[in-house]
Amino acid sequence: MRFVSLIAVIVSSVLALGPSALLADDEHDHDRARRAVEQGEVMPLQRILDNVERDHPGQVIEVELEQEKGRWIYEIKVLKAGGALVKLEIDARDGVVLRDRERAPGTGGKR
């Protein structure tokens, strides 16, 4: 899988500083996300990306980690060959895909 330059920088930061390096806008969220990874509440980003690459080949163009209703969710966008965009919501605890939406290129429609 080839990453856009920005994603490569983000992934490098994650490897160097820990997965929470890209996760939050403020220090409080950053600390909560880091603790969640350290305590095993959140799978490491690289493991998630390995699964995404296997199941949804393409170019990762965006990664977010958010906490929704007490549950950590990785939100990942993948640009597939041919231009389709796949938006994934993944349970960060166990890697289960909770939502998978694909939009065909130029149509804005769901698959």
C-alpha cells in the first residue's frame, strides 16, 4: 500500500512517538489516547492499517482516532484503484469493522 506524503509523516510520527501522536487536537485528548493504547484498550495503528491493506487495498488518505460514547473508533479513508473512496469505522479495541461505506468515483453514490 502506498501512502500519501502526509500519511507517511503521520505514520512515522506514530512509530516514533506512539499511536496517539495523530489522535487529538489538544493535550488532554492526546494523553487519553496514549493511555488507551498503553493499557491495551486500543490496538496499535499499524495493526489496524495491516488489516485495512489486506481487506481494502488502496491508498490510505486519512486516519483519525476518536472516542464516541466511551468507545474508541478508528476512522480511515482509503482511495481504491479506479477512484472509489472507502470510509471505514473500526472498533479500536478489537479491529472489527463497524461500518464500511464506498463511494464510486464521480457519482457521490454509495455502493
